[in-house]
Amino acid sequence: MSENQNHNPGYTADNIQVLEGLEAVRKRPAMYIGDIGIRGLHHLVYEVVDNSIDEALAGHCNEIEVRILPDNSISVKDNGRGIPVDYHAKEQKSALEVVMTVLHAGGKFDKDSYKVSGGLHGVGVSCVNALSIALKAEIYRDGKHYIQEYSEGKPLYDVREIGPTEFRGTVITFKPDASIFTSVVYKYDTLASRLRELAFLNRKVRLSIIDERPEEKTAEGEFRSDSFYSEGGLKEFVQYLDGTRVPLIPEPIYFEGDKGGVPVEVAFQYTETYNENVHSYVNNINTIEGGTHVGGFRMAMTRVLKGYAEKEGFLKNVKFEISGDDFREGLTAIISVKVMEPQFEGQTKTKLGNNEVSGAVNALVGELLTHYLEEHPREAKVIINKVILSATARHAARKARELVTRKGVMNSTSLPGKLADCSSTDPAECELYLVEGDSAGGTAKQGRDRRFQAILPLRGKILNVEKALEHKIYENEEIKNMFTGLGVTRNDDKTLNLAKLRYHKIIIMTDADVDGSHIRTLILTLFYRYMHELLVNGHVYIAQPPLYLTKKGKEEIYAFNDEQRDIAIAKLGGDNPASVGIQRYKGLGEMNAEQLWSTTMNPETRILKKVTLESAAEADYVFSMLMGDEVPPRREFIEQNARYAKIDA
């Protein structure tokens, strides 16, 4: 990291404003970080990195480094101004201790220090401190090195001056409390994905990650690491997301400006695909449910493009109405706004509610897009032709939807004949298993709890929706059965109507082999592209059937990976491991109904993985790369990641 000794104008103890205490964090951690599972664990890192990003937004930091240490503790280092360590008159302790031990205390609450700041929950590093068994804060400021350590949020000693230094910045090292979190093992890919996203959103800031855990070393014996840096920001973000799609214009369109005190950045590109991929951010927060900034962008796109198309005579031969959706099909867009006091709403509190932002985005995009179309007539013609093509396809898709509706497929009370429904009518307790194959489906029907578990067998591999026109999707028998069985319908604006959702748990249960993984990915692609709300609202799960049955005499132990198998063999075999019988399950159909129930379907003993959207943009890229037409990016992805492939329990 770069070393510098700049002064720290306007950022002292007086800038640290205290809002409330820290008492409740350890008692109710989920209220502050979302949950105490994997998501909450990783959120601790994001809170610390957000502090460093705030320094970057204020123009005082350009390098941030995250290290996963051998014991799964985390170190975050930046070259910002360093947290103030001078005396805080109101709290009668050092400003560092105030920041680290008081909830909602920090420079971001003083508008003179930071104009805007990141962080979804706004709880800051003090929350991380409270939920860590150990935390060490090292400050390099004004030529001096300071340190203070904490345990469970309590300081172990006053701030100490260690000695002189030429470095400037902050290093926070913390170890999450294993008595609070269900897991304290960090996932490299999850952290790397967020750092990549932040690099695109904050151009000219380098974000690095290094994994120092011995068990995660590469085949060459090296630590896994990545460094993310973007000179072009959102334009490069769009190009990254469209890496496996064919663009229609030479390079993404980029707008930047300030309207009504709201800084707005927008980049977008049209491709040959059929989906709309709009990703939005507020102060670096991924607003996966959209909000007013997305609404403003869509209004401007529809208004300006439609006006231009009518003025230039492109629509004179079109026999049906062009809708707003038609202007967004095949569109990849990134919208990033900075809001001083964002208001969030929605199911996951990631939907922006500030009304003034809609007008700001609408005005900026409308003004600059109008200029762009006038100055780039060739690109404008390509875009409008794409819109007309999309409108024609939508017209066909609507007819297909109306046809299946009239036939009672998507909008009727009649259920698919293959569906074995449950007796309960309370969606909150009902589960639907989407099962690979009729054979496994039959076994699941025998082994289930009929009161709350329903089974829908799927024949073979469903249609790959990533490469299909929308009206083809509604003609696919397996997909129609899923829509009907779930009780959901697609609205004209392409949102999913969940009012009659019949099951709040949708569990994908496939074989633990390559074909099973492919089928699972096809189903997830369908959900991501056409039933997005199911993922956002946390309704989708993946069942984890065992890979092995180890047996000696009447004693049996199921194993979900090779490591568990070896432990089971050692436990059953003692000094004679050869005496242990091992059965490897190639598919669900190899288990009888009782085995399938006890290992994979019994809520008391089963393992389910909840499918969440930590990064909608990264999910968009992965689905288009894995399921799209372009082979080279898929091959490169497999080659790069095969060495890290594991079967998680």
C-alpha cells in the first residue's frame, strides 16, 4: 500500500457524533447484521470494508486489502486518514474507543466528514467488535502507530502509542465469536465477489483479497488471491456482466452528473439476449429489489427512446403498442446513486424509497440520452430496431400466455396430474419438492410427510431459458407444471405475482452427480430469470442427499462428502477399516422411501441450503456465462475454479 503523511483536515474527535449504545448487539445480533448464518458472518467484513470505502468516497483512500487469516479471522487494511485517536470530550475516552464500542458512532454521522457513506444497516465497526471474540485496531496517523484490543466489544486496555511510522491508514483484525454464529468459516468467493463489485462501483480504488488458510492453497502451494481495480468504473462493470453476451453497439453508454444534490452514474448496453438485467446501487449497497432510482431510469429510457423512434418514423409500420418493457429487453444496466440519507423498504430492506431520487435519475438520463441519440444516429437505429424486435416477440409471448391461461395451465385451480399435493392449505408450512425423474419422485411420494410436503417430479432436463424466447418457455410442459403447481403467474410488467403462492419452501432435490447439478442449474436459471421474487423473498432451497452409506453390522452412518465418509469409516472400523461396507449413491432412486425420508426430507435431520442473492450482478454474470451460447468463458471459468471445487456438507 502507498505510504503518505498527509494532514487530516476536518476529521478529529469533534467529528465523531454518538447516537446510541451497544448493549443489545450480542443479545439480538440478527437485528443488526441480518442473520447469524453465513450471510451475517460475511456482513461483518462488509461493515469494516465500508468504513474504508467511505474514506475512498471522501478522496482519502485508494487501496484496501482483505486477508483471511489461517484461523478464519479477518484483517482489513486501508491507506485512509486513520481513525482519530484524540480525546472525545463528550464520551471522555479516545475517539477510537468511541468508534469501536458505541453503536452508530462515527464520522459518517457528521455531514462535515462524509457527504455519503455505505453500509446497509449503518451499524458500523462497533457491531463487528461486539460480535467478535477478539478485535485489534491499529491506527497509523500523523506519523504515529497506535493500537487497542477488545474482546466481545469491551476494550482490554486504553489506546497505546506503539512508535513512529511512515504509513498512514487503519488495520482492523477480528475473529467472529463462534458461540454466536452458526459457522465461522469464511468463503473466499463470496468475499471476492463483493470486492470486485466495489472496485467497479468505486473506480481507481484497488481492492485486494488474500486467503492465508493452508487448506485453501492452490495445487501449486500458493495462497489464493485476487486484486480488483477499475479505471472505467460502471462502463467496465457492464462489459464484465456482458462478457458472455453479444453487444449490439460498440461500447456501453455512460452518463454521470448531479441533479438536485444527488450524484448519479449510469452505464448501459444492449445485447442480443432477451432478458432485462438492471442492477442498482445506493451508496454501494446492492438494491436487489430496485426502488425509486430504477423507476426514474426506466421512465427516462421509455420516454426518450419512444419519442426518438416516433420522431424518426421507425414506428410507422408497427401494428401494435410498444411498451416500456420492449425498450429494456436485452438491456444490461448499472445505476449507482449517492444519497445522504437513504430510506430503504421492501422484503429485504434493499429497495430505495427516496422519492427525490426518481426525479434526479429521470432528469439526468433523459437529458443525456437525448443528446446521445442525436449525436449517434447509427447506434440509435440499432437500439430502436432491437426494441421493435422485442415488441414483436413480446406480442407473440403474450398470445402464448393468453393461450395457456385459456387452457387452464397457468391461471386455474386445476393442478398438474404429476403433482402429489399435501393436505395442509397453509402456504407458510407447506413445502414443494421439485424432484429429478419419475423414479425418485415415486420414492419421495412414499417417504414424505403428506401433511405438509408435496412432490412434483420433473422429467429430464427442462428448457434452458437463458437461450429461449419467452413464448417458448410457456410452451414447455415441465415449466408450465411448475408455474401451475406453485400457483404463481407472470404479470405484463414481467414481475411475478406471489398472491397465490401455495408453498413457502420450494426445494430442488436432484441426484448428487453431474446430470443432477445441470438440472439444478437449469431450474435456478428459470427462477432467476422468470421467478426472481422467489429468490429475493427466500423461498428456494436445495436439498443435500448423502453421497455415501457406511455400514458395519447393524450400525449405519450416512456421509455427505469424502471427509465425512473417512470419519465414519474410522469410527465404525476402528483398527479394521476394511470391515466397513461403503455404498456410494449414484442417484436418489437408489434409496428406499425410509432412507430418503431420514436423510433428505425429514426436517429434523435433513440438510437444506437456502438460495440467496448476495450479489444480483454476480448471479447475472454466472448464469449468462454457464447457460449462454459462448463456450470459451465457460471453459475458462471451469479451468480457473476446478482446483477449488468442493462438496460442502
